Amino acid sequence: TARLWCPQKPYPLRIFAGHRNDVECVRFHPNSNVIATGSQDETVRLWDLQTGDAARLFRGHKASVRSLAMAPNGRLAASGGEDGTIFLWDLPEGKKIASLSGAHKGPVLSLDFSDDGGMLASGSMDCSVALWDIKTHQGLTKPIKSFPTKSIPVSFLRFTPRNLLLASGVYRSTLQPAIPSQT
């Protein structure tokens, strides 16, 4: 389940129920009328924010959906899976248009489209960032560039408006205290 909250209210405005397992990621559509959710049930769903109804259901992942991104023009979405695959979805048509694989050997934890929508960046638990050429479709069979991060899984990345990429993230399997304890 996913919930839509208003910071001024103590209860959710909408509850989006329909996935058969936990929701792993949520992303707003650029027009803010639709929200996308990715789940451990291996699906991506689009929800109408006004009605709370499921507008689209996307199937194809063979593992949990761990990350989502929306293109700035609102026509495309990308979803990243636990198995390292990335799918591109045509939102108006409601269909998969590409499968991007081979760049990551671990879960895809983060996705972001460039400001012009021409490139997609993916960050993974395998300590790498990949850049995909979405505009010319030449970069759909393999990434146009890959960057290793040595030993840091990439859990967050974003393009700047000038399409400079900032990638960072640390994944820890145990919780660390934020402030050292005083004994």
C-alpha cells in the first residue's frame, strides 16, 4: 500500500491499495496528477491522485521493483529491479518499450532522467552508475558510459539542470548511531 499525505493533516488523503506485496518506491508524475508505485510483487502501478484508482498496471519484472523515475515530459517512466534490469515504459500507451540490461549485476537502487529527457542514469548496489541514451535509442542495448564507485553502492543520484550528474550513496546493512554514545 502507498499513502498520500498532506503535512497539515494527521491522516492520509488517499490510500493506494492493489499491490500484492510491499511497495518499495514511489514517484510523482511531472503533472502531479498521477503517482507511480513499484512493488515487491514485481509490478509498477500508476494511480490517479484525484480518485485513488489504479490507472495502469505494468508487468515484466522478474524481481522486486526497487526504483522509479519519470521523464520530464511525462511520457516515459523507468523502473529498476532487484535483478539489475531496467524497463522503459510508454505511459500513454501503457506498454513496455525497452529492456535495459547488462549494466548492473545488483539491484537498481536509483534512476533519474536528464532535464531534457534524453538520458537516463541508473545507480546500483553493485557500486556502479550507468548512463543510457534514451533520445537516439542507440544507448538502449548497452549503456553509453559506466562509472564504478569502488566500494560504495549507489542509492541516490540526480541530474542537475545542466545535465551534470551527481551520484552518491552509502548502503549499510546495520544501523549506525548518528551521535557517538558517551560512556
